[in-house]
Amino acid sequence: MANALDIYKAHPVRSQLGMRAAQYVRMSTQRQQYSIQNQAAVIAAYAHAHSLTIVRTYRDEGESGLLIKNRAGLIQLIKDVQTGEADFGHILVYDVSRWGRFQDVDESAYYEFVCKQAGINIVYCAEQFDNDGSVLSSIIKNIKRVMAAEYSRELSAKVHAAQCRFARLGFKLGGRPGYALLRELVDQSQRSRGVLKNGDQKYLMTDHVRVRPGIPEEVAVVKWIFERFLQVKSEATIARELNRRAILTSTGVRWTRAAVNTVLRNENYIGNLTFNRRSRKLRRNCTCNPPELWITSERCIEPIIEREVFLKVNKIIEERRVDLTEEEMLARLRKTLLKEGRLSSAIIASTVGLPCASTYQTHFGSMMNVYRLIGYTPKRNYAFLESRPRWAEQEAKLGSHIAMAIRKAGGRITSSNLTDYLRVRGSVNISIRSALCCGRQNRAPYWSIKRRARLPQGWIAAIRLSEHNESVLDYVLLSADGKVKRTINFSERARVRRGIARFDTPDALARAIAKLVTLKDRCAPAPQDKRSRPKQLHTKNARARR
């Protein structure tokens, strides 16, 4: 209404701020059922003893204290302090470790300094020292921060050692098992407790996961892939034939050359299980470990492929591989540029003697770096590639906002990957994406959302970027049917026509999603597994048995 009154938020006067407090609570995993309540009880007792009124609660449930990027509660707290929205004079925290187990203790000190600079005092309610800025308090607090960080490092080392021990015993530790393989849950006596579906986890410490062959139709597909490769020696040919037969991968998508190559190099099919090829400790970047650190458990899986066949296939793959120096890689690419007049991933993949585009990216960081080194400027603007890490971080923050809003509304998140998707109550999927702005000469721009590895049925919460993809334009929410092959494209007119909702802030988007998924009668149906049963492929051994 045009004459509606504008209601302004009343901000307490400075004399009242000293009696008002906010509490920050955090637990690391969803299994710590009573951690939040225990922290809140201690904080409430402290507030009562010091005549403080708790007016706000910031919480991070199931979030590690190593990094801040996934901690929507702490991010919102710091934001409120910096923007002057904080209507309290104290922040009550259970102890130093709940504030964070940052591996750089200066980061923890910085966030506390931001609050103090705004005139807000931080109190660690369960600690035996007063955070009063004295020399003794500063020394003890810094020691506590170091101890909190060291606890994470020690726990990481202990967990990794335990994982290595279980890997040597032939148990599966995380990740997908591969095509035509299943994860089977077993108890401490090795008795089967059923098959785990995608996304399922074990909850008893005495239970473990083993890998076993899947349905016979998929096992037959794997045998056919190996036999066919010995005939044609081409993963691309095999991928085309599989797609022609409407056979999908274990993730429900079409086969590619890389997917076939992954099957051909997977030692699970000859009964071996390898662990620690890559590691990502303390939430840092993933690193590839040298072969001497790999842990291989042999004959722990019922083999699908004969060992001789597997070795013969991998020998062919290794022999056709050519190791080139980086100078030679660039020289061959310059020759291709002179011959073709332009470069693209498709041209690189189809040129004999050139490594694939992913190999160039591994050596030089990105294709844009490669193009700069050979003096090539593509006609298309690829500047958005340089900002991809920044938008991935923004997607993680948006995922945190949405997760926090859903929990506040009473929703339950059953699985979480804040840079990809959230699953609410095991049935509603919320994918997190960026919508890139694609300009067209003399035409209105449009936005494109990429599928990536998967885009399940449910909802897509996207950050819509402005022209040149340098800043955020707004946020959009649209439905997904789970059948997107590559991208979802829409213009502004198409957005209005298709009823795609837009929001000015991430908080508005998060509240809308929370309302949407917590109303039972409006929840999206559980996404169905659209993977078709593969057609029977007759192998030589099958024909011989008949």
C-alpha cells in the first residue's frame, strides 16, 4: 500500500547495550546431539549470574571450526557487528574452541578484534580466566587458541591412522565404489546388514562397509567394456556404443571417454581396494599422494574381471601414453593453432599427439594461462573462469545461509555439500549454483546455469551475476526436473514468463526456501532414480556358457 507506515527497527541506547548479550554456539557434527543445549545451559547460567539478557542467538550446527566460510552463524555475527546492526554489548561463547579451531590463531584473534573495535566484549563462559585484556588473560587465551588448533591436528592424524588400518583390512572408506559395485554394511562379525544406497552412511562404530559386485546386468556391462576395449582400443568408441544402447553410468548420466577410462583403470574389478591416493587434511586443498603412501588391500572384493585381462588392458593404456615436457606441450599447441586458426577443447581433444585439455590445466593452472603462454586470444570472453574460485566461495556462503534458515524453520538437513546441494529430510534437493551472464551482440543478455556432475530433481538456488560476471545482480530460485543434460538458459523475459522467482538478498532467498521445504504439502516429491536397467550385453564367456 502506498500509504503504509514504515516500521523502523528501534536500536537500544548505549546505556542499555551493556545489559544485552548475544550467544554464539557451535557443534562440529550432527552426532553431537546435546552439544548445543549444553553450551546454551552454561551460557544461560553465566548470563543470569551477571544480570545479562540474551537477545540474539547465532548458531552453527554440524560445522567444523577450522574455517569460517561454511559457518553462516559466525559470518552473520561478524556482519552484524561490522554494519552496526548489533543491538547487544556482549557476545557469550562457551569456550575458546567453540569460537573456532582456526589453524592460524591470528585469524581467531582477528574476529575477536573486530568485535572489540565495535565496542562489543567477548566472554568465554566456561573458561577459568576473565577476558579482560590483561597480560595474563592474553597469554592464557592465546595458549587456549593454540591448544584448540593442535587438538584438530592431533585428531586428524589419529583419524587418518585409523582409516589406514581399516583400509588394510579391506573395508571401504568413503566415496562411490564404482559402476556395477555396491557398498554392503557388515557388523563386527562380518554379517551383512544390508546394502547402502547413495548418500547412506553407517552410524555404529562397530559396523564397516565392504564392496561387492552389483546387479548381474551391470556386471555384464563391465565385462563387455574390457572385452570391447581389447578389440577397438578406444574409450570414445565404447562410450558411443553404450550411449546408443541407452545404458547410463552409476550416476545416471551418459557415458564419456573419461568415464570408460575410469572403469578400465579401476582395480576394484580384480578384487583390490586402494586407499590414500589423495588426501585432504584439515579442510585444506586436496593433494595427490605418491604411490608409496597408497594402501592396497588385495583380494578383498569378489573379482569381476580376470587379472590377466585387466593387466593387458592397462598395458595398452600405458603404452599409448607419451610423456611430454611443458615446452613440448606448448610447442605442439602452437602448431595446432597455426593449422586450425583457433583453439578450443574440442579441437585439442580431436588432434592426434596433443594431450587433453585437462592435462594442460593440470600443468598450467587453466586454459587461459595456456593461451597466454602461446600468445592466443580467443574471441569469446573467458574472464569468468578467473573468478570461478570466488563464486565457488559465494556459493558455499549461500548454502550456509540456506542451511541455517532451514534449521531455524524446523527443517532437518540429512546431507550437506554446501558447494553443490543440500538434501532436506532425505527427499527435497536444493542445488546451489551460479548463473553466468552471457552477452549477445545487439541482443538481450541471458543467464546460464551449468549442470556439473549432477543436478538432481528439486530446486536450484542460483546467484545471478551481472554483466561481465564481476558482481552479484540478484538471486533466483527455479525448479529442476533432474533431466538437465548440460545447461539451463534463460533471459529476463523468459524468467518472468517461466515464473522464476528473484530475490535481492541471500537472506530473502534463504527464508523463501525454508518456508517452501518446511511446509509438508508443498514439498517437492522425492527424486526418483531414473537410471535404466542396462540391456544385457553378451560377452564371449556368456556365449560359451550357453
